[in-house]
Amino acid sequence: MTFRPGEIVLTTYGTLRRDLPDLCEAGPWGLVVADEAQHAKNPASVTAKAMRTLPAQARVALSGTPVENNLTELWSLLDWTTPGLLGPLTAFRDRYGRAAERAARGSEAEADAAAAGRLGRLIRPFVLRRRKSDPGIAPELPPETETDHPVRLTREQTVLYEAQVRESMDEIRNAQGITRHALVLKLLTALKQICNHPGHYLKEDTAARLTGRSGKLELLDELIDVLPAENASVLLFTQYTRMARILEAHLARRGARTLMLHGGTPVHRREEMVDAFQRGEVPVFLLSLKVAGTGLNLTRASHVVHYDRWWNPAVEDQATDRAYRIGQTQPVQVHRLITEGTVEERIAQLISSKRDLADSVLGGNRGEAAISDLTDDELADLVALHTTTDRSSR
């Protein structure tokens, strides 16, 4: 393939991987711009390797989430745009990555904050970070209000939660290495499912009785009930497709019209659902958190509900931005449902305490991966069900 000087070529990452030899032969390119550059956040991926192979005089990476899981992703993007700036990956991990991961666990906070500050100063000349809240960027945007809603576990949830912690901690204390890591992640997933609804954890059919068994579901009903009076629409996010189906069935029984978008939704159907929601035909849009994190304009919504928490605030923020974006004319209310005394509550505290550190290096924390590195005693304290008295003394 041949191109004339001055031509602009638009392509996809899939085409880049498939037609890399032809695109390289047509180079060198004057400028290569990678939109949604987090597709190349893994330096060992085929996409990242293809991007590095493409000859270019200048490179620009555009991303709303330059770091989703760890600082290696930031290294990957900056090493593509500005090769050699951060040195070899191994040296970068030793100097900055491990410090940020210790900070995610809450240890050696001052030293780690200093390391994050040094990294921030190093990359600042090469990074243009703009937020909608920055003066002059989007002055026409209405206000956004964020609210954390504490809810209590039901008796059934409490019994399941305590039993899961007791049984899993016995296994974890006798495990090592990758086996222990897997058991910790399994425990965290189970606890989050129990906090959502017993039927989610027990893998019950959606025809099972749903009401009266989950504090979150009861609060969600209260939030949904106000929508008709306000003529409002809501985006309802969960990271689990099974939980989305439970919510879909529950809301249908209550007479609420919904749409549901998840990873298995065909592209054409996805576009139809977005159009229907934007026209106001359906007031509740159920979305998988990761699938709906980018590429959707859903400004019809004036409420955003995060039914369960993602470990990385950047992912939640990306989801919220489906509604709170340029073109929005209504104030947006963001609701986060958090079960009291559980691992959800302490993860919410951890996320909040680390936002400043994350902002200093444009990143996040390792979330579940960092938690899997906790000692047995630290992990036991994290996942234990705490009473109101316990929480007030912390």
C-alpha cells in the first residue's frame, strides 16, 4: 500500500496487527496517534509490540486511564511515546512500581509518596493531563455529586459472609505461593458476591425469591422509585453479568423497564440500546462495568449507581463519565452502594486514602493483586465482619 504525503490514515488495532508489514513498508510515518492507548498497556502484548515496530517520527498516546492496574502500564505507554525516558522496565519496577504497590497496602506511606512525587516530576513535561473539572475545559458542564450509601447486611448475608471468611482463612493459612494468591482472590470475589445478594453468591436462578435478602437491593429499590417523579434515567453498573441478570429480573418484577449491556452483546444491538436509552424509551440501563467503561455517550442519565465497587477508582470514574461528559445538561448524582463493616467498606477507605498518591503519578493501585500480598493477620482483619463498635474504634 502507498500513501501520498500529507494523507491521514485511520485504522484499528486489529488492522495494525494484521497488516503490520504493509504499514511499516509505507513508513516512516510523520506522526502516529494511539487513541484509547490503554490497549497497549501490556508491553508484552501483540498490540504493544506492533505499535513499537511501526516506524514514526513522533508518537502521541491518548488515554483516559493510563494506569488501570499497575505502573508497568504507565511505563509501557511512555516508553512507546518517549523511548528510554523511564529506563528499562526492570529498573523502573524496582525504583517506582514496588513503592506504589507498598503504598497500596498502606505501608511506608511517606517514602512511597516521595517516590511517586519524583516520578510525577519526571514525566510531567511529557504528559498533558486535562480533566473536565479543570478551569476552562468544560465550563458548561453541570455539577456532579458523589454519595456513598452505607447499607447493612441482612441476616442471611451475615451468616454467609462469616462462614466464607472462616472457611477460606483456614485454607489460606495453609497455602503458599500461587495457590495462596488464587485462594485470596477467590475469597474476595465470594465476599463481594455475598455483599451484592445471596442469590449471586449461591448462583441461584433469577426466578428465586430476591426481595428481603440484600441490603443493597432494598436501597436500590428506594433509588429507582424516585425516577418517575423526576422523569430521570439511571445507569446501573455492576462488574458481574450474573448480578446484572438478577437486577434485571428483580426490576422487571417491579415493573421497571430496563436494558442490559454486557460483554456478549452484539455490536449492532449495543448501538440500538444506546439510541433507545438516549431517546428516553427506557429509564434504567444495566451495564457491565468494564465493557461500558469507554466508547459510550449516555448523557440522558442524571443518576449513576455503582452497585458494587471496583478496586481501581479509575475504572469507576471511566464508567461514571458515560453520563458526566460534554453534552450533559443535567446535574449528575453518583451513588455508590457500600455494605457496612465488610471488606467493601475498608476497600472504599483504601481507595479514598490513595487517590492523592495515585494522582501524583497519574495512576492507580494494584487493588486485588496488592491485597493478595497481605500477611494472614492483615488479610484476616481486612475481610473480617466488623460491628458498628469495631468501626468506631478504628
